[in-house]
Amino acid sequence: MAVELEVFADQIDNLLASIDRDTSLSHLQRTANQYRDVVAALERIDTGEYGICEDCDQQISPRRLSAVPQARRCVRCQERFERAAA
């Protein structure tokens, strides 16, 4: 009986460790994506393209840029992009 409990505990430990790894990896991926988005926004500032939608070439609203400074698209184009990606 003690052996079964030990094996069961090891399985739970393994599962918890796996969940922890997955959570850490997801966090790392989100952070890396945010970093790339910020670097790309800084490059757009340098080239004078910041605040211009990369899809429709229209100005991105200041309100959107205030909420999402690294935005590449206006709200309308971002919604289209997300629908197409889904």
C-alpha cells in the first residue's frame, strides 16, 4: 500500500512539475512576444512609420496607441486580422 501511495505521489509531483513548466514556458513566450512588439514599435518610431496601420496605411487613433503603444494596426484592421487568424 505504501508503494502505491508513493507512486501516486510521484505521478502528482510529475503532473505538477509539468504544469509548472508549461506555465513558465507560456509566460516566457508572452514576454518574448511583448519584447519583439516593443522593439518593432521603436523601429517604426525611428523610420517615421509609428502610428500608421501596416494594413490600410491610415493613422492609428491616439486612443488606441495610448492603450496599446506597440499597436501595428488600427482597430478595424486588427479585428480583421484576428478573425482571419482564428
